[in-house]
Amino acid sequence: MRDLSWLGLHWDEGPGVGGDYGPYRQSERNSLYKQHAEKLLDSGYVYRCFCSNEELEKMKEIAKLKQLPPVYTGKWATATDEEVQEELAKGTPYTYQFRVPKDGSLKINDLIRGE
């Protein structure tokens, strides 16, 4: 933010000013991100994926050999609660994956790139 002050830019809300929508630094917003991730999990829009980097690289290699774009197989999309809890108990790192239909298409409207 100091880098922008030389331009004479002044903001109504943010670091150093405060406001209703803080915290303003990404590193201080983890609890907010976790809250929204839990909402997405509860809604069924996402699921936890416990695939290792090696597993994901292997999926990419297989797709490349078949001359296909990299595709995640959805290995954890159908995991039982028991399987997920087992991985959580082991402390296995995970990412969130969006559930997408296997058949048909999914359109995303990006504010910058469009549909």
C-alpha cells in the first residue's frame, strides 16, 4: 500500500484506515476462507481431494500419452465419510475440488475472460 501512496491515492477502507470488510491482508483472512470452504463442503459443491502431487502428475502423464488435456479423475468425488475421516485423522494434506458433471458441459462466466 505504501507503493501506491506516492501517486496520491487515498482509500476509504483498507489497511491503516480500517472499515467494515477487514481484515485486508490475505494472510489474515484464513478463518474467512475456511468458513466459506466449509459452506461449499456442506452444500456439496466441493469435496476434499487427498491425491498426492505424484498421483496428480501421473494423471497428467496418462492424459498426455492419450493426447488429451490434463484431466482430474475425480478419485475422491465418491469417497465415503469414513474414507475422508480416515485421511483427515492421518493428517493427509488435501485440496478442494469442485464437483462437475461427468456428462455434458459446464460453463463458467469469468468477469475478465467472459464465458
